[in-house]
Amino acid sequence: MNLTDKEIELIEMIKKKYWDKVDEIWLQLMENPTSDKSFYDLVSGTIHRNGGKTRLPDLWEIPVAFFHGKKEFPLVLELSRMILHHQPDAPNLHPFILDAVRDVYQSCPRIDHYLRDSHLKDKFHLGDCLTKFEEYIYMDEGGIFQHVSWGVGKVVELDIPQMRVTIDFPHHPGKSFTFEGVYQYLTKLSPDHFLALQETDPEKLKELATNDSIELIKIILKSFDGKISQTDLKSLLTKKIIPENEFSSWWNRVKIGMRNDPWIELGTGAKPEIKIRAEAKGYYDEIFERFEKAMTLAQRRSVLKELVQHQKGKSLPMEKAVHFISRVRQWHSALKEEDAPGRLKMIYLMEETSKLMPGAAAPLEDNEDNIMSAIQDPVSFFKEIEIFDYQCRALERLLVLKPEESSALLLALYLDSPIRFSQFAFEKLLAREEFQTANQGVKTILGHFERNPETYIWTVRQILKRKWTGVESPLSDFALMQAALHYLEKTRHQYDAASSGASYNRHLQSQLRAIFTGEKFAILISVIREISQTDARHFYNSLLTSPAFISSVKEYLDNIFHREREDLFQEEEEDKPKLHYCTSEQLKIKQDLLRRIKSVEIPKVTREIERARGHGDLSENAEYDAAREKQSLLFKQMESLQDLIARARIINPDSVQTNQIGIGSRCSLRHLGGGEVETFTLLGIWEAEPEKKIFSYSSPLGQELLGKKLGDILDVTLPGGGKLQCEVVSIKNGLIAE
């Protein structure tokens, strides 16, 4: 607050308690009284602190009467409250206050009742009466209050004698509060607050959402401290105003309007924050501010794209366009000479920005060809460019400038670039019919998954789908599928949810899995139709024992093999059950063992064979023979495990019955001869430990026990021969600890 010289003199006279001088200066100031409430607040407080509070009603009568005459009734009430705070009895202000409250609160249908019950019509204790009156207005029926847990409710009854309020909340009707409880636990919402309108006039909000969505946004912003996130906005509107399935299309429409509104600031990102501005800003000013603040090239281009769409083919006004051009020049001038990728990106960005100009803009003092000709490491250079459009444009130019290096360049980019640009480079090789180089690249990438996993996966899929002519794969389709399964399991094994690469690892798993499951398993089906019975059986076991597929996918795989390769299932050995049962713990142990054999033991022995092979004559190479035999044993162990795991079914502890002996039972048998009692547990072939009285259900003893009930007498075959007569005396769940 800036005080005039006369106002400063008034304050000084009050502090010195020169009251005659105070009256004189006050009369001078009140010839044209200010409407600045802070001035009156300063004066009344200073007078009160210096012992002149009894003078306040007389002094204040002048400005109160003045603003009353101008019908500025809210200001009349503000000034009156200041005085009544310091001097509760001010009868000379009574008529002005009475007229002011009648005008300010004229929309309240119960105003006369409140005037009577608060005694505001009387001239005594004016401060207390005004406080009571405004308290009744605050608690008035129809008012909207918010509770932290119950939401928004409406006042349905005001009981003045009991000083209580009854409020209906959506799920808590008829809640009663004392006046003190209202102040302590509830928040009063203004009639134009969004939440209040949602209760009193929801149809108005729905109409605004359809016909004037920007006005609806402004109501919400004013109701929530001038800002709200897109997430909170969606949560707010989809409760009662906009159906949730329509919000996305509504949002896409309304955000264009927000960009153009001078009072609304819409942030960037997928879920931006929305703010109300302190002062209006033009569309071009806002869009330039976003362009200037954009941290990445992609964000800058996104702003330009939005601006181009807004202009609908028209140029920007020159005075606006030059700001964008100038900003690009500043970015370019800040780059170091050795930052060749950055300089090239600015050249391309300047060309895009210049399209907004009404006339041609002077180019940057830099040259595309000079930059491209000086490239020493093309792969690193193109990675730093990042923007795919710019990469493609730069590559096309480099191929023109260095035609003798084109094949080697495209090969290097295919092998080591991010997937999208890698694909572009390879397609350029095919378009130029450079099949020898293309085949060289395919052979290299298929032998080095870790070098560029996404390009490896894309290459495998293209080969299996027969997308290329003139490209020869060094591996059969079946070998490609086997390798893909190996890398899928390896990638899954390397997954660490807490690492920064977790998301990329999940992406690679999904892409590798799609080789098998994509297009309704079409690639897999075409491959298994052509392979031998031995390979098919091995592949079937590998897929059904792989931890990389969930059980529902394995069911699909099982059905496909039964449908496409019936020959695998026609000859079942009579003594070899199709399924066997085990505990979940043992299944995991066997799966981990299989994983170790496949990913550690077999690769290790393969390296040993290669080392032994390098020692010369294989006919007298004992190290080589031992390694080959070890490899053969590992393969047999692997195939046996795959077969057993594929046929394994987990025993559910909850399904173990105790009315008869079954898989998972713990039973006690009493020898009828000597009375001795022995306890046996029947589990699967993997859990059997005879020394601990745990037998396989498929063992001779297990077969004799299966199906027996409490009290049954049976002849148990002893391991050394002979029979022992026993009685079943108890049957319990062997998978639940005693």
C-alpha cells in the first residue's frame, strides 16, 4: 500500500494522539474518500492501539455514509466490521449496516427471520448482532458444505434455538452438527464452486461440458486454487458430468480450446497440469513460450506441428514468426563446433520453422554437406540424431555424398542402430539389390543376439514369414525357432524388476514370445509340420517345460502339437504313464535343474569340446572323447527331464482326501502279528525317499495302499519277499505339517 503525504501525516498525528489534528486531516481526506480497504484497516488499528477507539464510530460514519450513498454496500459492510471489531457498539452506523445487509443478502429467502432472531434490527450490541446474523446466513438452508470423508452435502434444516444444523450427504443423510462442529469439521463452498453446482445444478454443468467446455474448465480451476491435473480433472468429471468412456474424446476436443484461451495455461506431457493465469496471454505468446521451454528436439517439433495445424496452411504474422526463427538461431549458436549431430538437427529444425514465415528466412550459417562429409563414425552420429525423420533424410544425403561406402554404411547401420532405423537401412540394401551384403548382415546378426536384440528378433520374424526375396538364412526355420526359445529363456532369466533395464527386458521377452504365439501361432504351426518326429518330440518337450510361457499358452501349444503332429502321441509305452504327480516344490527344483543343464552345463561342455578339438588328432584325444560322452549324457538327462516336466501335474494340498489312501496321504498301518505301527507317505516319483518311509504311489507298496480305507486289512509285500498282514489305523493329509 502506497500512502499519500496526507495519509502519512494522519498516521503520525494518531501516533502522537493529536486528536484535533486527526479530525482536521480526516475531514480533508474524506472529501474524496479512497475505496482501498487496507488504508481503513491501517487507520482503525492505529487509532485502537493509541487509545482512541471511542472516536472510531464518529470518524467512520463519514466514509460509511459516502459509500452507502453510492450503493457500494459490500464495502459498507467491510468498513463497518472493522469498527465493530474494535468498538462493538456503534449505533450511528446502524442504519447503514441494516441497508447494506438487506442488499448484500437479498437473495436469502429467510433474511427477515435472521434479522429478527439476531436482533440486528435493534441498535444495541451491534457487533454481536451482525456476527450472529452472518452466522445464520453462513448456516442457511440450501448451503453446500464439504466433509473430508462424507463428501459434499446440503443444509436441510437450521435450528437457531438449538444452534444446530442438519446436512444431507450422499451416503450419510440427516447428519446433525452444532455451529461449532460446522466450523471445525466442514468447509463452506460458494454457490459457484464446482462441487456446489454439481449438487445444486448438475444439468448446467452437463450443458457446459457439451456447449462451453472452456467455461466449465474455468469454473473448476477457480474452485480448486487455480490449478488441477488432467488425472484429477478426469476423476472429477466422470463421477456425474461426463461418462468415462466419452472422456478421452471430450478431452481431445477441449485441450485445443485451452491452448487458444488466453487465461488458461495447459502444461505438456501425457497428463498435463492445467492452470488459470494471473493475466491473459495470447495464443502465439503461449505457443512460443512452450517452444522456448521445450527441453528436447522432439518436444520442439511437437509444438511446431501443433502450430502448423492451428494455422491451417497460413503463415504466421511476421512479428510472431521472427521469434521462432530467432530462437532456433540462438540454439544453433550455442552449439560447439564438434557437435556435428546437433548442428545438423538445427539445420533441419530451421527449415521446418521457416515454413511458418510469410517469406523466406535466411538459412543458418552452416552446411549440411560439410557436416555429412566429415562424419568419422556414422553409427554413433546417427544414434545422436535420434529423430527418425532426420536420420532418414541425413542417410539419403550421405549415400549420395559417399556412394563408394554405401554398402558398408548400410550394413553397419543395420547391425548396430535402434530397431526402426536398423530396419530402414536393411530395406535400403534390398531396394538397391545388394543381396550379398544383406546376407552377410543376416548371418552376422543371427549369430549375435546380444549385439542388437530387437534387430535380431525382427530379422527372425521376417525370415520365418517369408518377407524377403533374395535373402538366404544360414539356419533352418526349426533352428531359428530353437535359438529364439533359448534367447527367450535366457532373457527371462536375466530379468530384474528393480533394475533400470526391467522395462526393456519385458519388451524383449514379449517380442521373442510373439515369434511363437504371433498370428495365431501360424509360424510355429508351419515349422512343426515339416520337422522330423524326433525333432518335433524334442521341441514339444522344450516348449511345454519352458518357464517362459504361462500355463494357458502351454495348453494352446499342447493342442497344436496334438492336432498337427498326431504321430508323436500314437505310440505310448504301456508301462509309462502319460501323467505323473508331484509337489510344486519338486517341480520347481526340476525346472531349475533343467534350466541349469540347458544354459550352463551344455554350453560349458560344448566349449570343452571346442577346446579339445583344437588339440589335434581326434582319434587319440581322450579329453575330446570324455567331453563328447559328457555332452551325450547331458542331452539325455535334458530330454528325460523335459519329458517328465511336460507330463508333471502338481498335487493340490487342498484336494488330498482323508477318507481313503491316495496320492499325498500319510497313513499308519498296525501289524496284526506284533501290534507295531508304521507310518507311510505316498507322493510322486521325485519325492520318494524309502528310508524316510516316503514311497512313490507307483511303487509296489504304493499300489497296494491306494484306495484302502480306515479299518481295511491288507497283505503288504515285504522288500525281501513274503507278506505281512496289516490294518489301516489312520489316514491324514501328508502335505500338511503335523
